[in-house]
Amino acid sequence: MIIERAIGMKLKKRPRIWQVVLVGLSLSAFSSQAWTRESQPRLVTDEFQESLERISALKSADIKFPPDKVRFVRLVIHKTNDKSPAGIDELEIFAPAGKDNLALAQRGAVASASSVIAGYAIHKVEHLNDGKYGNDHSWIAATNKPEWVQIELPQSTSIGSVVITRDRTGKYTDRIPEVFEVLISQDGNQWQSVVSREKAEQVRQLPYLPIERLPEKSWDGFLQYAFLRERATWSNIPADDHLSPLVVNRPAQPGGAPYWNRIASLAPLERVLVLFEEMIERLDDQGLDVAVERRQAKDLRRLANGDMDSTKLYLAARRAKRQLFFRDPALALLDRILFAKRHPFHESHNYSEHFDGILEPGGGIYVLNIPRDEQGRFRPERALIQQLFDGSEGVAREPVSDFDAKTIYFAYRPDKPEVEGWDSYWHLYSMGADGGNLRKLTKGPFHDFDAVCLPDGGLAFNSTRCKVRFLCWRPQAYVLHRMDADGSNITRLSHANLTEWRPSVMQSGLILWTRSEYLDKGADYLHTLWSIRPDGTGPQLVFGNNTPNCYSQAHEVPGTKELVCTLMSHGDHHGPIALIDGSKDPFDVEAITNITPDTRPQYEMDRSYDDTFRDPYPISRDHFLVTHNPDNQHSWGLYVIDRYGNREWLYVDPEISSKYPSPLRARPRPPALPSNLDEKIAQEGMGQFTVQDVYLGLGSTVPRGQAKYLRVAEEVPSHLQLLSSGQYRADHSYIEVYATPVYSVYGPPKSFETRTPNAPLDMIRSFYNWPDLVSEVAPGLYRVQEGKKCWPSYVAKASLGTVKIAEDGSVNFLAPAGKVLYFQLLDSQYNELQRMRSVIQLQPGERRSCVGCHENRRTTPPPHAGSALVKEPQRLTPPPWGTQAFDYQKIVQPVLNANCVRCHDGSESGRCDLRGTLDKNLVPASYRTLITGGWVHYFNFGYSMRPFKAEPLSFGTLKSHLWEVLADKHHKEVKLNEAEMRAIKAWVDLNCPLWSDYISYPERKKLQAANCSAN
């Protein structure tokens, strides 16, 4: 029972027989009714209209109770949905079965309240019963403590319900009364409670489609709305992005004439007419009868010559172009579309939906059947919608069909945990194409989703079964796995330490997917496209390293060398749809064409929530299914776009977003690639690497004969803690579990050299103004300064050993499988010449080969095998300190203690302190000295650092001031032996990690205290 006496009222008790319909204020009273759809096909226009009616009804809370004759009605508000002061735009009172609002001021009723926010005429008490809706005619309380509003009727009247609304226009969803009580009285002194809502219910966190913005409350009204939104966004194409057609003029077809600048520069009606006229010519070339459309275009052109700003003409031209668009024979796959309905996740990072996404329940898996008319034109308004899986009690996502279109796979996360005491998890399910034969395929304390069907009958998917933390932040990582179609034989394909996304199958049978990698680079960039064989061998870059954009949801475009993808950011998975020309270099930004140029690409942690796209799926060489949010209300629908700038709406559910469309049609099965693993070396848990000639790709900077060793280094994972509940730790205080406390110890800016052509780009919305940080020092050679605060590696590293390089530059060796590896070329003194700042891995028994180091991907291999390649592979020679993760205090500090501390003991002002004394952050004095003093050179791990391929000899040990000082006249007595020299050089070239693990700071402090006590 609510304690009404908190605001001094006298109450009478009475039986509580009441009903509250509260979907406008909360979901729980209506959610199953709103989201559970019948499994029988329904006309989309009927569904759409019913949704609009529900949304209209949900703008208010209709509170019903047994009829009573009263004069005073009071609403006591104890809590709102966001803990802010309550707001109400109208408090309405109705007689039993009555339709007239008895509370209106014009009827003589008087409104009052316990308080009102000061200084806002639009929020005064009189707005409670002025008959006007919306925030601009609402009451807002002065505090977020218990407050009341009241209506005094002109005389005692029989009433049976009260309706309250916060903002019936739907624009504002804050300040909604959540815990409240309705009281009635004859005299204003003695009160009876008729409705008491004592428990806060689940409040809808995302708004519905803004139906008040529709020209008409109908399917056709949304069509007009879509046309008008397109006009608005195309009229504001950004001119300050490096991919904007107002900056670069890309062709519509690879190798074709410049196209996009012309289209983007046109006024709205002129653009529609030009696109219409050019579409007529393309379809005419295909043999389509377009005589009617030619006459339409001619008439529209004649009318437009006198009124280019006419909205009526614009809409007429858009309708004509739409009708022709749906006659295109290339759209054959549109007839049956599989997709999911779910609310947007709105995660904080592109890898954290399972961690901090909203995950509002609702939706399911659906199929849209679009018929053709007698002219062969697709008619989306006549389509039938059918639910195949009811996901209203959770979240369903990413449905895909097998190659025969007989089985559908998807992920589902119930809102209520399936195991008591556990969190909820996404698991994979299968069902028939008719929605029958539902089977759950995976289980356990893991998230499994992003399924794709493989040519061999298995499934690839992303999963947290890797049991590692995403290295730069808090959540669990998820990476590529595979399993049989029945859920058995789950195998990890990718051994990455960072999250991966959206696999698809290429025509070759390879898996195309998005990886993250920050190997000795800053975060926020480097979500790039890779391919891998279905057995987990041969992962290699497809596109994107050393470019400023991030790429996701990629598919091959049939009949071309192109990929279609979404240009996402580190913040989310939304953005413009782009075509990538695979005939160009995988690092070449000129390969990218933004085919939705009214959507700006986002960078770093910026997000693309409004007027944006995602989920492209090619249905022909020129056409792509997408999901599109045409406004700022997070309402996503299904659209089809083409490479020429045409865009047509297919379907929207006003109550929930539609995502991840694909044709539910049989399609050709790519070849099933065989697995060629060497059983002998697989038994050792090893794989084999060969390099034909390490000098290929190094350029003239490194003369032949200088490279003597190849070091194999490891990026050490942060393994998840198994909890007593049987789950794995889901959240980490990320900076406290870094392998270096970079928040308290960092160095001055470092620089290196690069020949990355896009280095001078200046039209990128970044934290840094890159033209200030990049300078050309020779033709095509740039010096890059990495920010202001230079972070060393917060990732633990290990040196697994070295192998010798043959005189001809070839090398052949075994390395451990199942680890995140990278290579470093060293000279005879173990100085680093070049570093591989991209990860590589091996499956047990895998053999991998490279032509050179950082060579052009189109480099032809040498005609003869290198000398090392015809010999038995070398075994790694471990470093003197062993192959365990590098620990500065155990490996470097003893070298400093033996050679440096006698002079650099912190006792003399102006001298470096190279002792191992720990500060409050457990950082040794020597480590802080070397890092903050700029004595060593390393790549900046800080956020917002753009990635560039570094030139040899421009970083690491050879650029560290420390070695210059050790060679000067003041340090002639300092003689490091080889092991000591290698220890310091390896630490520098591993990017200066401090600790060998990811123990949290509080735990590390406890361990340090325990060690001190023991000693």
C-alpha cells in the first residue's frame, strides 16, 4: 500500500476493483497484445492501420474503476519513469460509458496541484484541463517528490474513469507517472482510494513511429512521409566528408564515367526527374516497354519547368519513378523476404549490445510476400506479412535461410532467464521455412548469434564461447565459430581477442566477416573486412586496414568484384551503404563509393542513429535490400536501393523496427572447400609458416642481408573468470584490468613515417585535426605525430621466440596454433626493422605462406622457392627469459638494477630514477621514468589514433633515445650482456607493456601487499 499520508490526506478504504490500461505509460499491461501477431498471413495495410490505431490509443493511460458520484478527483504521483518531476498534458474525467471530458475548464471544472515548476508559462496548472495536448500545454511539478494534481467538478457527478497523458503527440517520453494513486472525494477532505499502482512496471524505452508527422494516417501517408524525408536529407548532403559526392566524383559502375557529383548537386525535383529518365533508358535497353513512362516523364518535365519547388509535382514524380522501379526484372528476388522485427539495441559501442544494449522485448521472425500486378510490377502495398516465430517475450535477431530455403536459422534471447540465477543469453534456433519444427541448437552461458549457412551444411556464427574480454573495454568479446547444422561439434574458427561481426559466404566458399584489431594501434578504427576458410584456416584481409572508415554487414555483389557493406563507426552498426571496388588495392579509399550520400559516415565514437542505414543484402548486381531509419525516432523499415541513388520503401511496422532482410529463395551453393591440415604437426598443436622473401615489401630502406631474425610475438588474451554460478564474468572495470595503467603513465607524442596515401585526408570528423599531425617530408612520404598523450600497450604481450632468416630472405618455421600472433623482423643486434601490426593465427596442422613482408597483395611470388622452404621447418628459439607473457618487473627491472640503479637511484635531482620502487598505482619508478621521459619509442595505443602502415626503421628500438644515451661518453662503463640487451629491446618493441596479465588494480594491490608481508 502506498503511504498516501505522506502528503497529509484523510483516506477511507474501499475494495479495489479497477482496471488500468497503461501502454502509453508502460509496456507490461499491453506488451503481449501489441507484439504477438497471428501466424496467418495478413495484408500489410491492415496491419499498418491497426498499429496506427494502437499507437493513437497508447498516447494516454485510461484508468477505470467502479462508478461513483464525486466532486473531487485527485491523482497522487509518487514516482516517474525517469525520476524527474512529473508532467501531465491533460487530466480527463469521464462518466461511466461517457465520451465527454467532464474535467474541461470550459465546463466549469477547476484544476489545482501541490506544486508547479517555476518560470514556464507553458507548464502552468491551468494546462491540466485546457483541452490541449502536447508538452507546450502541460503541467510539470516543482519536485520529484510525491506531488498531486486535482480536478474539482462544478457539482457532484457520477464518474467511472480517468485518463492521463504526458504528451499525447508522442514527442516527449520523460516525466511519465509510474507509481501513483487515484483518489476521489465529495468534499475535498475525506478521500477514498480507487486505484493504486504500487509497483513500477516496465516502461517502453524507445518511441513509436512519429505518426503525427505523417501527412495521412495511412499506408499511403507513410509513403508520402518517406518521399518527403528523402527530399529533406538529399537536400542536405554533407560536403565535409572525404567520401561525399560533393568532394569526390565516383562512378556508378566501377571504371565508368563520373556520376555521383552530378546527381548529388541537383535540386530535389530535378534529381527525381533525372533519375526517372535515366531509369527509363536503362530498362528500355533491357527490352522493357517504357512508352507509358516516357510520356509521364515528358509531362512531368513540362510541368516542372514552371514550378521546380512544387511539393505536389515532387510527390507525383516520385510516385511515377517508384512504379517504374518495381517493374525492373532484376528485382525478381523481392517476392519473398525473410526478416526480423526487434527494437534498436542502442548499445554504447558497436561490440556491446549483449552488455549494455536496451534489449527491449518484442517482435519475432517474419516473412513478407510481395505480389506482382498484371504489368509485372511489384506491389508492396498488397503484400502479406506472416509471423514465423513469436519473439514477443524476448529479442529475435538475424534470420538466415539455408541454400535450399527450407530451413531458417536465427538467434533468440528470452527476456526472462532460462536458468535461475543466470543472465539471459542469445542462442541459435532452427525452424522450417513455414515456421514449423522449431529446434533450439545451442545452450549454456554464452551468446550465440550472427549465423550463416556454410556450403558443407554447417553453420558459422559469432559467440562469446571464446571466453575472453574485449581488450580495450568492459564486455565479453565474441568471435567466429562454426558447428554442424544440429548444433554439435562447435569449433572456434577465429582466435581473436576482439569482437567480430556479420559473416557471409562468398562465391568462392570463403567466409567474409568483420574483424576488430588494435595491434599496436589506437582503438576506434580498424573494424575491417576479412575472409577465412570454413575450417578456420587462411584468414586474410579483404579490405580496410589503414583506412579511416569501418566496415560491417558485407556481402559480395553478384556479377562484380564489388562488396556492399555499411560504413559503421566504433559506436554503432549504422551508417551509409557503400560499394567497395575489389579490383582496387585493399587499402585504397578510392575503392569506396557511398551510395546513400545523404547519410554521413561516422568516425570513432560518433553514432549514426538518425536518417541512416544498415543490413545491406544484394539481390542483383545493382539492387540491395536494406533497413533504413528515415527520421530521428528509431523506427526502421525495409527498403530497396540501387547503385544509382534510387530508394524505395517496402515495409514498416509503426510499433517496432524491422531488421536484417534477405530473400527467402533457393540460391546457388558455393563450393565446399576441403580442409588440408597436416595431422603430424596438428598433434603437436602447431602450424607452419613460410615466407618466400622477407625483403619483398620492405623497400630500399632495409638492404639485403640486414634482416637476420624473425620474432614471433603474441597478443595475450584476457580470459574470463568462471563464476560460482556457472556463468562467466560479464563486466570488467576496464582501465583497472589493463596490462599497463595508461590512465596514470603515458609519454610525450611520438612520430613515425608512412607511405599510406590517405594519410593527408582532412575531411574526417575525428577527435584530432589530422592535417596538423601529418606532414609530407618527401614525395609520398609522411611523418605522423600520434596525438598528445602517448599510451604504451595496455595489452599483455609475449615473445614466443625467434628463427633465423636465410640469406635469400626466406624463412620456414613452426609456431603454436590457437594464438593471436604477429611477426617482427630483427637485425643481428635484435633491433626491430619492421613490425607486422596486424594479427595472424594458425589452426593445428595449418600451413600458411607469404610472399614477403608488407608486400603489395598483387606481388608475383619469386620464380624459385627460397632456400629455407626446401628444408625442414625451424623450431622457435625461446628468448633468455622464456616464452611466458612479458613482465617488466621480472625481465627489465633486474637489468636496470644490475647496470643503472647505482647512479640512477632517485637521490639526486635531475637524474633519472630507474629503481623498481612502486608508486600508489603500482608502477615502478623506472617504468614511469622511461615512459614519461620519452626515452623509448612506441606506437600510441590511445583512442582516436588513425591507423597507418609504418615505414621500416621509423619506430621502436631504433628510434628510442635510450640507446643514444647508453652509447654516449657518460655511459662507457655500462656494458649490457646480450640477454640484458635483448630484454630491454624486446620490451620496447613489444610496445612497452608493464604487466603480464590483466589482474584488476584492487586485486593486484592485495597481491602486492601479501608479497611484501611474506618478504
